[in-house]
Amino acid sequence: MADKRVNNDLVIDFETMGQNESNCAVVDCSTLFFEWGRFTSNNPYTFEELLSKSRRFKLNVRHQVEDYKYVVEDETIKFWQTTDADTKARIAPLKTDLSVPQFCNQFIEMLSTTKKVDYWWSRSNNFDPPIIWRLMRQAGKYHDFNQYIMFHRLRDIRTFIDAKFDFNTVNGFVPVSDENYWSTTFKPHNSQHDTAADVMRLQTITRIENDMEQPAR
């Protein structure tokens, strides 16, 4: 039976300058709204469509360090140095980088101008959600944020995928039938690609459960 859910859900992903969610400086945050009803429709999401719908907020790392004493870890710097040129370019400072209050205000404005969020998702709820809660508290916006997406509506993509496969699969599986397309298109450590990829994974699982083919790309 086709999935009849019409949820308007949100997935978020941060790229950071550290692995400690309580004090790491933030490079960016990408967000992506999606509707479960599309998963089993005759017009399922494609990876390119999801990328076009994603929104990226780029933050000012220097100001976070100076204003809030957030941390840039040496090991994380070394990691970013091992990535390709495109990835390095995405984390480079820009004049348009947002302060923490600017980011929080823009994020809440985005929430206020879209449909009510039924559930919000992240890949590992012990990292991304604590970061956004920390930033919202820092900017005095936690109450406003909590009006739109409540803590009890938070869901974990990694756990969802593992549970569907009895904890016996590669969590970052290729969610399209054209694996060559995926290997040449998907960019790891790119928050927009990561959010789109996980929505594709949710869609693939849902379509398999409904005996439907997955999109080629």
C-alpha cells in the first residue's frame, strides 16, 4: 500500500571546525524541507531537485572564536586540508559570512515562512541538534526556535536506516540505481549534498517497502 503521509519535514546538517558539539565553531548549516508523500508518488524526488531546494547558511568562524570562544580544533583543520579543492573552497572565509545572531534570525525567519514542520531530522542527534540549540541560546532565540520545531519532534536518520535493515547495512548506502552517477556527483563533507542524500535514502527505503523502483538519479 502506498505511503499516505503528507508530513512536511526538515533535515539539517552542520559542517564544523571540531567534533565537540558543546563548543566547536560552525562552518555552515544546510537545511532541506521535504514531503513524505512525494516518496511514493509517480514524481519522486531526484538528487538534483533536492539540491536545488536546499538552503545553506555560511557562518563566520573568526567571529565565533573571538566573540564566543568557540573552538577550532587542530585535528579538524588537518582533516579539511586533506579534502579536494572544491571542499576547501566551501569552508574558506567570505565577506558575506553570518554572525551567530544573523544565522539564528535568518533560520527562524525561514521557519516562519514555510509550512509547519511535522518532524525534523539529523544524522546523529547527539551532534547537529545540540549545536543549533547552543547557537539559538547564544543569540537569545531558543524560545523562538522552539515555537517552530520542538525537541520531541526530532528524529535520527542514521537510526531509522539501521532499524529498517536490522542494523546490518552500510548506513550511507547509494540511494539511486545509477551508481556511476552517484560516484561522480555526490560530494562528501558538503552539507547540502549530505542533506539531499539522506532524503534520497529515506525515499529509497519507503519505495522499497511499497514495491516501487528507485529513481536512477
